Amino acid sequence: LFNSTELNDIEYIRSQYYNKLEIYRFSSSLGKFVGYTEYGVKQADYFNKDTAILNSMKAEKERVCQHNIGIWYSNILSKSVAPTVRLYSTTPVSGHHPAMLVCRVYDFYPKQI
């Protein structure tokens, strides 16, 4: 997860899923594994006790993110897409107002308006 080219602003997340359910994840902002299922909690405890695994995962943020951030930033974050806007007037189904102005916005990036 990132929104700038600064390594401090990046969070490295590595998740393990089974049947579309997240079991556990490593989060660089926490510096440890977190479990989300009974099995995942056991796995997270096991991984968190192994300093070699923890140090390896902590190093992944720098190895993967710092190496690629320039490419990702120039190809993703520097881009934007103009929205498609539809503005119309309608009569509400219920209520005391004779008309209502509706504005719908679609297909834009980044998602903040």
C-alpha cells in the first residue's frame, strides 16, 4: 500500500488465503504476523516466534517496494481518469419536495472526488 515514493509511507502486506478467506497476514507497519482464523492465529504465533522468518519479511518491504516504487509511481499514481457525470432532475417517490437534483459520477481514478 503506498501513496508516495517515500519508503516510510509504504506498508508491505503479505496475506495467505484459503477459499477466499484471509487466514493470516504479515504487515510491515506492525512488524509481525496477525491471524484471522483459528488456524491463522496458530500460524501467526509460530511465525512471530521465528526471528529468521520475521527478519526476512521485514526485509521484503525494502527489497520489493523500494526497488519498484519508481516504476509503480510513474505508471499508477501519476495517472488519473476523468469521471463520467450524469446530472438529472427527478421527482422523489415520497417526500414533500416536487423535484430532486441527482448527480452520479462513474469511472474515475483516483477514487477521491
